[in-house]
Amino acid sequence: MPVRRARGRHAASPATSPRRVERPWRRRATVATLLATLLGAAVLDASGPTAVSASARVEHVIGPLELAQSGSHVWVTNGSNDSVAEFSASTGALIRDVSARADGLNGPQAIAVSGSHVWIANISGNSVTELNATNGSLVRVIGAAADGLSSPSGIAASGNDVWVTNDFRNWVSELNATTGALIRIIRAPGDDFASPQSVVARGTHVWVAGQNGVTELNASNGSLVRVMSDVADGSDYYFPLALSGPHLWVGDNFDSTVTEVNAASGSVVRVIKARSGGLQKPLGLTVSGSHLWVAGVTSVTELNARTGSLLRVLNSKRDGLDWPSDITGRGRDVWAASSSDGTLTELSSSGTVVRVIHSLADLFNFPSARSLAVEGSHVWVVNQDGTSVTELNASNGAVAGVISAPADDFFFATALTVDGPHVWVATFNRQYQQPGSMRRLNVVTELNSTNGSLVHVINAPGDRLHDPDAIVAKGPHVWVANVNSVTELNNSTGALVRVIRSQHHDIDRPVAIAVHDSLVWVLNDDSITELNDSTGALVRVIETGSAATYEPLGITVDGPHVWVAWVNPRTSVDAVSEFRSTNGSLVRLVGSPADRFNFNGFAAMASNGAHVWVANITSLTELQSRNGAVVQVVNDRGHGLDSPEALAVSGPHLWVSNWANESVAELAVSNDSLVRVIG
């Protein structure tokens, strides 16, 4: 199991507690491994919709592999979980996820769209899946031995033909697009196929790229037209293709070049070499209008398709351009898929970022969800490394949207809270490099809960936001816990109300905040500070008393009860303390072995009046609010639990985010039974 990472400022000083260890980033394929296994698969539909693609043959690369766009739809193959996702090209909203076992998706790689048909080459399953483009339903799975499908890595659809390159067998299969029946296997010695990968087709012409160059075939009978060996020297391994008008574009992943070929004669028009950081190891090509877009391992490069001149190089990881593996486009915008961090980025023709859809590896991807909040029919989750927020429908678990625009300033966001029309997100202090400058982020972002649009980014010096690590909104107030102070903001305007930091408030490295009725509780390293939420005045400081040897981690308040989760870094004892909210006195300390508290550096808590839930590293413990008695301990993955890290309760729903398997589980409050797992 991965090492868990401490929240907030404690992550920067592990000596404070031996059990708080920085969690590593998600494991990625090394550059050497990824480049050594790259295979190409480009597709193009001659009738207009294009799908130009390239993919890693690493079957467990985290993230999307290939793209195809047809009209208002963008299709993405996802080899990491054997699925295909369909998105709206106009809004970026998820339309459907196709992942049923019957669909035969096994290492889906190349994809082509033609009219009402979607064709997917399954490199691991030695098969081709055909879907109905209108509703995503299965039409057929083609995988008989006679079809000659062996590690199919490229696919193209044109007219009544579907062309599939078979890397392992060094041949091309031609299928009937109407029936799926095999027409012929093309493997004449003169075709000079060597690990054929990419394929594009138009009218009576088919072009296939492999290690020995580009082979042009007659689509009517499969006969050889020519072999263009001058676009490859035999040592290269991967060539994405794109076709537009009289131009055939060939990417060279080994030499970091793009060659323009006259499609009619096969003669080379020009060779465009890497420059200004662009064209690094081309993996995908697409032509949109007068622009040629190239996806490479470190950037997306935009070229003038008429002259080959460089227009711009885009390489910001914040825009999801981290190892872009494919690119497709039609009309004014293009879409780039990044297999390393699992994102889909929409770019305008001017190179500006329209939107970033995060974590396509499992569509939502909730690794290390730092915060979870429920409001009415919506569930909000801070994702991944804190660069996006996902909104779910609380009724059915469907994704309502993923918010990640650069202007939202999400970068290591750590906490969020929702109150009516407002979603507030706190971003913890980090540095990141921008061109020519270093930027330090200590901000609070306000979003409109109805549509996810940006309302404010709050970072004025007077707000004293310093490592904000917890945030709660209630009524007219927004409370933010900083490293040694509490900032109160106006919930309607975002304006500063006050900063509370006087010594007698005993606010010292607060780790959590809870609000109930007219009181605010701030959980510090060795005390609880209780404030009046109207005036910010100190009500009392609650010393930890018999729990003084413990380190506080989480707090929840429910009527007369204040529940605090603690961990003792020097022993094996973890516990929950109950205090009276009326006078701050200690009621009980719950922590016997039977309670199975094992916070291991983190505890999330939630309560609803009758029950209190505590998330542990291996389980979920439910207590009775009235007496602290253990109701039950749920500790199996059959309940959707895999290292739970954040909790939220609303009505009959208990929501749990799991960082180990990157999911969100919905449980029934009545008996903790599993309702569904999302992700």
C-alpha cells in the first residue's frame, strides 16, 4: 500500500510525528520505458470527422491513450481500465462511459469514428469493438482467428472499409464496415510492412506507417501503390499520421520531426525539425483548418499547415499537457490527451486553454481526495494534486462537472466547503514556476455552486492567508484556518471581516474547524479554541486534559457534543474524545482495541446527530452520539472502503473518499451498507 501523506503544514515537517509521512506522487512510466514501447495508431475518416492518434503500448499507463472527434462528440480510449469515454465537444461534459465486459474492450488503443459507427482496436484482446455512435451500445466484437487480428495497434474507417494494422503479424486486415466480415489480409512481401502501426484512409487510398516507412495501398483491391522509405531510416519505431487535402503528414518519434508528403505523388514537400521546445517526440497529429497540431512527450506544437512555420508551443502541466499522447480536432478547437496524468485538454485555435478535464484514467479519479462536502443534491470533491474539483450528483453519483480552469487558481488545494450558492476552496502554500517568475499561492477561491463558474479569488495581503488548511462556511461567515491565525470572510462578498490571531485565543497551527449554531471550534495542536461566530470573540480555550499526550487530527460538532480524533505518535493508541459544547469539559475518551481506531496520521470525521463516523486507514468506525458506544466497524472493500480519507454525511447518504483505489463510495447511513462506488 502506498505511504500516506500528511495533510497541510505537517507534511513539511515529518519530524513532528513519525507516523506522518509524505505520500509519493502517482507512479508514472519512466521516459526510457515509455519511449521504448511506443506504437502508433492514427485514424482518419474520409467523410470529414477526423481521429488522428498515437499511443503507448504500455497497457497500464495511467490516463487516456487515443482520441477521435466526430461532430459534437469526442471519444477517448482508456487502456488503464479498459473503457471508452464520450464527451461533448461543446461543453466537455461526460456523455457516457462504455466499459461493460460484453463490449470486449481489452487494452483499447486506436479509435476511429465514421458516421454512426465507432471502431476500437483492442491491442491486448486481439479484437475490434464496434459501437453505435448514437447511444454507445455494442454492435459487435470482431476477434476470430481468421480475421488476422494480432496486437491491432491502428485503425481507420473510410467508406465501407475498416483498415486495421497488426503490429505483431506485420500485416493489415481489411474489414467490411457494414457486417464486420473480413475482406482480405494484406501481407505481400513488396508491401514492406515492419511493425505497422498508424493508418489513414481516404477514397481509394490507404497509407500505413511502420518501421520501414510509409506504404500506400489501393483501397479497392489492397494492391501496392508505393513504399515511401525516405520518411524513415529503418531505426525509427513510431510514426503518427494525418491527412488533409493534398497533404500527408508523418511524425517521426525518433528524430523529432514532421514530414509533409504530397499525397498524390508520394514526394517529400518539407521536413520540419524540432525547435523552440516544440516537436519533441511526436506522438499524435491532427489538422484543423490551416493549423497542424502535434502532440509530443513534453508539449503541444501548433504549426502553419500551409508553410510549416511555428506558431506556438504549449507545455504547461497546469493545462494538463503532461506527456500528451494524442490530439484531434475539427472546427475551431482541438483536444489533447495526456496519458501520464490522465487529462483531456481543449485548446482554441489561438492556443488558449478552454477547459481541462482531469483524470481520465478512471473518468473521475479521486487520488488523495483532500476534502469532501455535500450540499443538497451535490457532492464536491477536491481531486488529485489539488488542481481540480469534481461535482457529483448526490442522487445517482453521476459526474456533474470537473472544474479546473487556470483562473480558478487551484494548485495544491487542500480543503473545500459548500454553503448554499457558494463553494469555497482553500489552496495551501506552494510554489510553482511560471515563465520568468515564481508564484506563491495562498488563496481562497469562491465558485458558484449552480454552474461551477468562478466568483472570486481572494488573496489580498490583509486577508492574512498563510497555509490555509481548513475552511468552513456557515450562514454569513466563512472561516479559514491558517498556520497561526483564523481568517473570517463575508460569505456573500468574500470581503475580509477579521483576522483572529491574538495570543490569548491560543490559535497555534490549527488543523480543523467546525461550526454549529452560533459557535466556532478551532482544533489546535494542543487545545480547542471556541469562538462566537457573530463577533469572533473568544468563548473559551479547552485544554486537552487527559488527552494532552495525543496529537489532534479531526473534529466534528453535533449539538451538545464536540468530537475530536487524536493520535499518539509514540504508542499504538489512537482515540476519540468527546467534550461538552456548553462548557468544554471532557465527557469521555473512546479508544479501546475493539473500536479499531487506527488513524495512522489522518482521521476524517462526520456526524448527523445520532451517529459519529470516524475514517481510519483500514476501516470506518461508527459511534453512538449519546454515549460513544461503538455501533459497528466496517473494514472490508465490499463496502467500497480502501484507505478512506474524507467523509461527508447528508440525509440518508454517507460519502467516503478513498485515496488508495481513487474512488468515492456512497454508504447508507442506516446500516453503513454500500450503495455505489464511483470511480
